[in-house]
Amino acid sequence: MKLYFSAPMLRGMNIRVVIRIHEMISMESTGKPSDLAHLLNVSERTVYNYISFMKEELKAPINYSAVKESYYYTEYPGLRFVFEKN
């Protein structure tokens, strides 16, 4: 699935952070939300906002495992980020 982002869709989200979170979730290496926040240099609340955005707007099937202490995809989301010059 190709994703094209418009300014209203991103709602102030940084696409680079979305992509980084996606990469880390794909590897199941996010750590706890507080660890992920520290790694991304954002607040824990911001991490929750990004995860919520990804679930609601991108329809990403994300769950959290307390045992693994990581977010993970329940199925492969098929997300591809495409950058095109205008």
C-alpha cells in the first residue's frame, strides 16, 4: 500500500518519526513507551499520540506486549512510505 500524506492528515505529526516508529515496530524493538519516547526525544504522551495516529489514520494493526515490552504488528501492515518530488 502506498501512502500519500497531506498536511491535514498528518495533524502536526512528523513523518520521519512515524517512519522510525514503523521500523522499530517491524523489528519488535520499541521497548516500553517511556524507552521509545527517550529514543525519539519526545514525551511519552507524544509516543501514545503517534501510535494512536498510526492505528486510526494508517489502519496499522499495532498491539503492545508487556512480556516482550515492545509494540508489534498483529499482521504485516503492508505500509510503504513513498517520497516523490512535485
